[in-house]
Amino acid sequence: MTGPASNKKESPEQFSEFREGGNDIVKRYTLISAGIGLVPSAMINSVGIAALEVAMIDELAKNYSHDFPTKLASSKVFISLIGSIGPIYFASKSKSAISAVPFVGQLLSTGIYSLTGAISVYAVGKIFQQHFESGGTLLSKENSYIRKLFKQRSREGYDEVPKLIASTG
């Protein structure tokens, strides 16, 4: 096994290649998730985002020469889907109110889905990237640390995601 997960020491150039590959993976999945947010269905958005996150975690694991963290990824998907029940209900109720405003309301609600999904994927990607770079030990820490890290990466995503989207067009 090579990469940050191995016991072998990598040169700064090799580590930089792993980090660059990880950044590219997170960027690509973040942009794809922004596209999924354009689908006018909260349920499709939630399931699509969860599926993208699992695929991204798998690709990040391969990039860093780790095995796919099945237990972590499964609990992440379960938590995402259960956690999205409330927002889906709220979104379906509020979307009809927001969408009632012709054109502007529909654009606004679609933009919100797109941006929040992309921020979530960005945050999860950066957390797993950090997990793999730490040798696979980061996510074995206590839940309060992980929640704090997710909030931090989400705030970072609020700044970074619009830049990523703008850089594509």
C-alpha cells in the first residue's frame, strides 16, 4: 500500500500529488452535486447527494490507497437520509410558498437546493480527505469533534463552492 495511509514515508512531491488528486475529486463531485440540486425534487436531491457522497468517498479512498470505509460510509448515508426527512418535509412546504412567486421564487428555491447540496458534498469530501491524509484515524474520534469539523468545513464551503461554480463557466 502506498499513499498517506501506508507506513512508508512519502516525499513532499508524492504527498502533494495525493492532495491534488483529492482536491480534484472533491471539486468534481461538488460541481456534480450542484447540478443535482437543479432537479426540482427534494427527495431526488437527498438521495442523489447521498449517492454522490458515497461514490466520492470511494474515489478518495482509492486516491489515498485506502480501503473503502464501508462502516463509516454506510452510517454517513443512513444519517444523511434520516437527517433529510425534516428538511424534505420543510422544503416541500416552503417550496410551494416560495415557488408561488412567479419565476423568481422557482429560481430561488432551485438555487438553494443546488447550493446547500454542493456545500454538504464539499464538507464531507474535505473531512474524508483529511481522514485519509491522517492515515485513517480522524473519523475514529468522538462525535462532537466530527460535528465541529463538519460545521467548520461547511462554513468553508459557503466561501469555496460559489468560486468552484464560477470557475467552470
